[in-house]
Amino acid sequence: MDFHERDDADWAIKVTGLSKRYGGRVVLKGLDLRVPRGGVHGLLGPNGSGKTTSLRIMLGLARANEGTVHILGYPSPAQLPQVISRVGAIVESPKLAPRLTARRNLETLALSIGESRRRVHEVLLEVGLADEADQNFATYSLGMKQRLAIAATLLKKPEVLIFDEPTNGLDPVGIHDIRAVLRRLAESGRTVLVSSHLLSEMEQVADSVSIIARGRLVTEGLMRDLLADGDGEVCVGIADRAGAAEVLRRAGWEVRDEVERIAVTGKDGPPKAEQVAQTLGEAGLWPHELVTRSSSLERVFLELTREAELREGAA
């Protein structure tokens, strides 16, 4: 299904015109945000763009000055009590008892919400901690602690999960483990909204994405469409980089110097390596390397957020 051609019932979360001020500081400026049901949705933006504030407003932890939030069709915070049992979230560091085992921590939480020990075992399996469940929480690595926190959110069988920077501070192994958990949760039919600054990770795990800057939406859509819309480029290794750059610019391409090579981007679409080679050959310049490089989430993110910053500065 096309991202933009959905009915209201197809959105797990829908945010419209959200504004938030802290004194004289404006954090959100009419933010619109839509999260489709099912899959992993990435919420991306530079530091200070309003990611955490928007998540806190969704969960009723902060109040917007203007705008509306609907979660699974229910307005928040007005009807949040009716839907909160279907939502799990981590927006702050997990607070679990360090001297208790992981299993005992979860059993205590399960007892408080009327869930069984069987459910505790199920969520430990979901996050890959069943074999380490009887170790004390204090002995866990940061990545294991984060997975245990995710397990705690799963106890009440939520349909929507909201995680703020779940891989922050983790080593590569911990990041890989969290990524695997997020994909399993999405494949089980849940909706997972994740804010993150790790663009390469989100490119691998997210099905759809929203990019915000300065408290406003920059773009949103399916990850594959977002990357397809971005321009690819041809990387050229050549002895006379300056001469090659001048020839290619005269031919209508944009050229960026990358020290050991030059990167060529088309104004009206991604350039083709053979066209670049032909243009250089006709000028008597012969590259020793030609590599086509497709768009990455990082490139698209930087281009879009830079444009948003420039527009905001000019306003």
C-alpha cells in the first residue's frame, strides 16, 4: 500500500499541527506525523529537532500548546486511559531492581498488572534473554538491560511500541541485538515507532520513516521510496581531479571533491557511469575508477535537513 493513500484507520499514530513551547523556546512548530499500522517506523531528526518532545506528548508525559494526537484512533491525552494498555514505551532509562534477577524483576512487574509467570517466560524468549534470565540485573551489559526493558513493555501484549533512542550508547553487538528484536516485534504484527540518530541502523531496520527538523516535518514515507527518490552518484578516480570536475560541471553535472576522487550527481536524475566516462574521454581525460553509489539514508537526511535549516533561517 502506498504510504500516503491510507484511511485514518490505517494509522497507528496520527499527529496533526502539534506545537510546543517551553517559555520563549519553541520546540514543535505545527508538526504533522503519521505512523502506519504494522512494521518499524523511524523518527529521525537532528539533536533539538523535537523528537523526544513529540514522543512525550503522544504518551501524555507532556502537554502540547496546540495540535492533536490520535493513537489507535483515540485522542491523547483525552482518551489515553482507554488505549494506554495497548501501548508500550521506553522514553527514559529503564528503572529495574539491580539486585534482583531479570526474571524476578519481570515477575514483580507482571504481578502488578495481573500477568502470569508464563507471560514472563514468553517475553524473555521474544527479546532473546531466556538463557540469562536468572542473572542479576546489575550484571547485565547495557544492551541486555535495554532488551530487558523492552521485555517489560511487552508484558501487557501491546499493539504499539514507542522507543526513544533504544540503541543509544550501545556497542555494535548491542545495536545488532536491539535491531533483531525490533524486526521480530514488527514481524509479529506490532507497530514499532523508534526515534534514533543512527541513520545506518534505521536504514536497515525501518519500513517507513519521518524526518523532522526544527520542530516541523521535512518528509515522510516508505523507506524504499525515500531512497529511490534520492539521487545516486558516480564516484570517479582520476589523476586530474580539478580538470575532470571542470569538464563535468560544464556538461551540466554537479561535482563534489572527496580528496581521492570526485563524486558526480545529476541535476535531473542520477548520472550513469558510461555517460560520465564518455564525457571525460571526449576531453582526453581517462578515469582509473568509476563506481556507481546509490542513495543512502544519511545522504537523503543531510540534504533534506540542510534545506529545512536554510528555509528556516531565511524566514
